[in-house]
Amino acid sequence: MAKINSHYKDVSEGYFFLETTKRAKAFTDSHPGVELLKLGIGNTTEPIVPAVLEGLKRGVEKLGSAETYTGYGDEQGDTRLRGAIAEWYAGRKVSVEPAEVFVSDGAKPDCANISSIFSDESVVAIGDPVYPVYRDSNIIAGKRVVYMPALEENGFIPEPPREPRQGRGEHVDLIFLCSPNNPTGTVITREQLKTFVEYALEHKAIIVFDAAYSEYIRDAALPKSIYEIEGAKQCAIEIQSLSKAAGFTGVRLGWTIVPKELVAEDASTGTLNQMWNRRQTTMFNGASNIAQEGGLAVLSPEGQRQTHEQIDYYMENARIIREGLTKAGYTVFGGVHAPYIWLKCPSGLTSWQFFDQLLEKAHVIATPGSGFGDRGEGYMRVSAYGHRENIERAVRSISENMRV
């Protein structure tokens, strides 16, 4: 008799996002003609830049000729693209071999799947608040999840897990980090990241470093890659994406770096690289040929110039939101090196109470922080993704109707 994976019962059934949609719909149904302004969207809104669009078109055109048609490609990714990614890292003074690059259909599936090459008994440490895929995928896999508090007192950057000693703290096997962080918009410093690498090396733990928003970092003193930290290639996997860097949210393209130097308690150098390769060749047929042509265009000099200009657009949106909300009397964090602003709810309101007030008084939708974990309660994630005129209207509406 077939039995279900009972761990699915331990994760919410999309309640958080369903509730957001439900409340917004109820408001529009009772207020016909009122336009809602969205500051909660975690999705890019501006069109793909011309240089990258040309690359995607080349990918399509190749499929229309017998001489250039391609079917299945390498599961690890197009050789040209893997080489271009390695060169992209070299530009950051980070050494990565093409054989350590695994091209995928985005960071989210890789974040969910990477734990499969580690023991089911693994203890997984994640920040709180946190991007839900880290938490839910590991719970579904039957792994035990522990939380690293990311609080206002520590700048929303968690500290490494406490050492097991006299009944306090516990050993962890996997550590998920996201920088720039979704949802708080904060960035881990070089020294802070160094403490995690040192912890992982000492305890034979593995860090999974989600760098999907790294292109939004403007300060050269802040690390864009965990491999900027000495020793990280022995203890860290890095996951990247073109979703927010190049508007590939619907195109789907990312990659994971699994260094050959990476080791685990029961795995010597090369083993984890081989295991991820085995996983991908077994369960994945490779990223879209068309998307990979677009990825090559993103990494070209002109593609980099144009996509960085688009990131500048979103970061100007972030500045407008951050400064506008501050002038309106709100306490906000992030939004300097990330497209997200972490807003503290006023007067002790819960996330959902403030969501309702924004909806009813300002006709604005933001994302309740409680959806990102217990320690997200009392905050809202405000997104800089949107057309400039809508961003300005939303900030103006909050300033005029909900000044603190």
C-alpha cells in the first residue's frame, strides 16, 4: 500500500500567499474602481534589455535550422556558458573551474534540491526570518531544522550556531545563508561571513550560500561571493541566479558552484562535486538551450552594462521607498544594497494588522513579515520591483494617508 510523505503535513499549504490574495480580493470586491498599488511583489517588472533579448532570439533562431538545431544538451550546462561563468567569477578575483559550475533553471530549485546529497539525519540551520524554500524543502525532506535569530539587535544578520556545550547549542551539519537577504534587505559583511566559514571548517559543516541578489551590492567592501573568504571552497556551495540580475524570473536560469575542494565529515575532495553531478544527470535534463544563449548574452560586456543599468533603476526605486517611508515616520532597514526594504510596523501592530491598514487607508499591498518566520512578525517586506510611477504613487499614498 502506498503511503504519503507525512512531512508535507509539517509545512503550510501556501496559506500565507493565499491569505494575501484573499484579503486583497475582498477589498477590491467591496471597493470597485479602487486601484491597489503593489509594493509586495518579489518579481521583476522591467523588460529584458536589448543585448540579452538578442541572445535569446539567437537561441530561438538556432532551433530553426538543421545546421544549428540542438536537442538535449549537457545536464551540467552549455560548455560556453560554464566557461563564461568561470570568467565572470575571475573578474571578482574568485577562482572557479568550469567543472565546478552546474547550470540550472534557477536558484530556487537548486536551493530546494541541494540538501538531497546530504544525509537525511542532517541538522539544518537557517535564519529567521528566512526565504521559505530553505525551511520548507528541508522539512519535506525529513531533516531537522533549527533557527538562527536575525533580529534588529544584530542588524538582522544571524550569528553562527552556538557550540554544543553543557546542554546549550547543538551541532549543525548544513547552514543556509542568503546575502543580500530576502526578506530583510541586509547584507552580511566580510568579517561576519568569515565567522561562518570558520565555524563550518571547525565543525565540518557545509554552508549553502544563496547569492541571487549579489549584483545589487554597491560597496566593494561587502562580499558578493562566499569564495572571497579564505577557506570557503572547502566548506561552501554557492547558488546564483539571473532572475533578479537580468529579469530572468520567467526565463529561468541560474547555477550552483560545487567546488572540488569541498569536503564533508565522510566525503573527501571531489566527492560532493561528483554527487551533485550524479544528481543532476539523473533528475535533470539541463536548462533551456534558449535560456542559456540568453545567459551568455547577460555575461557579455554589453549585457553586463545594460543589466546593471536596469539594476540601478530598481535601486533608485528602493531609494524612493526608503527615504519616503523614513520621512513619513517609519523605521526601515535594508534597501541600500538590495531591492527589499524591511519596515517595522508602528505602534506594536502585527504584520497582518498593518497589512490591513495599508490596504484600507493607502490602497497599498506589502508582504507581511510573519510569512517569513516567527521572527518576521511585526515587520513588512516592501519591494522595489515595479514601474517608477507606481512606486512613487504608492509611497505618496502612504505618506499622505498613514504618516506616523
